[in-house]
Amino acid sequence: MIDAVRTAFGTPDLRKRIFFTVGLLVIYRLVANIPVPGVNLEAWLAFSDQESGNAVINFLDLLSGGAVRNFSVMAMGVYPYITASIIIQLLTPIIPQLQELSTEGESGRNKMNKYTYYLTVPLAFLQAVGQIRLIGLSVTGGFQQLMPHFGMSDGNILPTMVTLFAMLGGTMFAIWLGELITEDGIGQGISLIIFGGIVSGVFPNMAQILSMDDMTARIFTTIAFIVVTLATVLVIVYIQEGQRRIPVQYGRRVRGRKVYQGQSSHVPLRVNTAGMIPIIFASSFLTFPPLIAALFVSGNGGFIDRIATAISSFSSVASPQDAPVQFFAYWAFFFFLVVGFTFFYTDVMVKQQNLAQTLQRQGGFIPGIRPGKRTDAYLMSVVRRITFAGAIFLGVVATLPGLLALLGAILKIDGLQNALVVRGSGMIIVVGVVIDTMRQLESQLLMRHYEGFSK
């Protein structure tokens, strides 16, 4: 990897692409510090510091790459575009027109990308409203101090629209930067935008570890940070790159007067096909019910009030010592949700690819398996078996903060969960983006090597 980077900087064209990518990432981080018009920044920073363990703030901050902590115009990041992409993917096998576009090659992909952009705009607008309202529900009686002119009452319509369009513009600007990186830089632009936001929070989190008052806790937390980071990276690389190769044999083909002999190949089935999408689904599922229940908390001590209070505080327990039953119930429920969503999303993605039909159309078959429905059933059974390992892996990665909090309670070390400088779901993105970027860099070097050889 080091040799590839050194060689890339020695190639003028690649060096220009790398500097272009880094420059756009710097611009993104600069814009991410511009606050949204209409927010009382001092009150917001005071609130976010006090609510550092708030599940809503942490979840939204992860999706935006750290931009929620200072409520910038990039507070939504590129998440509306990701949501639109997921919706288009899920609708493709349902809507015949989209299914036809997916088989039309480059022109079909361009049309589907255009539909994704069209869907991103209303989703971004709706998410801006929902994100502000979600934060408002998590603030106990002080939301008007944070956003004093937000609402549809008389005199607040224009400031509200300015706030919403500023957040919409920030999202579209981030998507545009990502597209520029993809076209003229190195790597996948949207992924690098998310990567830059996640990595920007590493140094502040490390400074928080080094500034702990208790020397014993600081030493143990530092050691845990090194061990957890190395182990997490190794496991993520091992699982993310793991695949089951299904052998495929192609029969003899006659084209004109030429006879092509049969060839052997394979179909790579990844252990973790879903990526981190199941973690996002599970986090959303666990975040919204407590917020809805908070609307019904009246404080009168009635039956409905007690149920609403229990549900609204379900995701706010940070230590097993405070409420052990609620703590274990939350993290166990989170684990099983991630596992369930992993199987669901993997099934949808694999069925959408129509591997059995593609193999049959190309004259390929799996030895010992009849083409058609038998091949499809065999491939799905293999996918579900290897997805079990990927689902358990995602579940453990998602519950790492809870596992560290439990370990800290057992060892009586406060703040041990701070050793997780980058949350497990964020680490999956970081490792995946680094691997993908290095592969693209090596492919660019290989291409230029062949060009130089041909000259």
C-alpha cells in the first residue's frame, strides 16, 4: 500500500487527482462549520455538550459525519441521497419500468441516477423538517431557545424556509462535491464525503481520552482504544473481504464458424452483502418510538404516562449500573434487529440480481445443479448460510458501545466506552472506503503501467 501511494505521488496525473480529492474534502469540512441560519449556536453547543449521550444526537451525528454537533448547513450530510438510492433499489424489482432500466446498461443506469437525484430533493426537504423536530422532541422544554424563529406561525414562515433551504442546499452541495471527486478525483466521492466527516471526529475523541482525570481510567481506556481499534479493523477486513466462490461451468458455444470451448469460472457471494445498511435501519427503528412516546409524557403518574415514560427513556441508559434490565433489553433488541435487517436486505439485493437467470442466459451452470429454479434455490440457500456469519458480525459491531460499557462496569472503570473513538458502524465505512480507494489507485497505476509498456 505504501509503495502504491509513493508511486502515485510520483505520477503527475495521479498526484493531481489526489490533491484534487483532498482539496474538495477540505472544502467540505470548512462548509460543515457554517451554522444553519436561525439557530442560536451558543445555546445549541451548550445543549449538545450536556446531551453527549443522547441517542438521537449520536444517531444523527453519525449519519451527517459529525456536522450535527455544530448544527451546520451540512447537518444532513449526504444521507438523503443514500435514502433515495436505497428506495430506488428496493423499488426496482417491484416496478417493471425500473426493472427494464436496470437491464439497459449505461443509459439505464444514467436514467436511474437521474430519478435518484429527483427523489433526493423532496427527501432532503422532509428530512430537514424531521431532523429539527426530532431534536426538538429530545429537548426538555428549551427548543425555542435553540430555534427561536422556527415554525409556521405568523412572522416565522420566512426564517423557517431560509433554514430549511439552507440545509437542503448544504446536502446538494455535498452531493455535488462527491460527484466531482468521483469524476476527477480518486475513489467513490459520496463514500469519501462520509469518510471525511467520520474521521474528523477521531482527534477530538482521542483528546477526550487523554484528558480524563483518573490516571488508571486513562491508561486502561488508552489500552482498550488500541486493542479495540486493531481488533475491529482486522475483523472488518476479514469479514468484508470474505466470499464464497460458487463454481460455474460454461458449455461449448458456436458463433458463426467458430466453436468456443467451455470455460470454468465462479460466482463470488460476499459474506456481508448488506454493508452497514442494517445498522442504519435498526438505529432508526430504535430511535423513533421513544421520540413518539415522549409526546405522551404528561407527568401525572397515570398508566399511559408510566408506559410513555418507560418507552421514551428506553434508549437513554448509558450504564448498566443505572438500569440493568433496561440496558440489557436495549442492546439485545438492537442486536436482533441488526441480524434481522441483515437477512432481509441481503435477500432483497440478491434476488434483484437474478443470478440464476443471468447464468442460464449466458449458457452457464453450476455443476450438479439444474439451471433455473434449482439454481436459484441453491444460490439463495448458500447466501443465507454465509449471511448468518455476516449478520452476527454486524450485530456485534453495532453493540460494541454497550459491550464496552458493560466491561467498564464490571472492571469499575468509568468512561471505558470512550475507547471506541469511532463507532463500529462508522469503522465499517472507514475501512471499506480505504480498501475501495486503494483498489482504484492500484487499478489506475496498473493502467498507466500498461500504457507506458505499449508506448
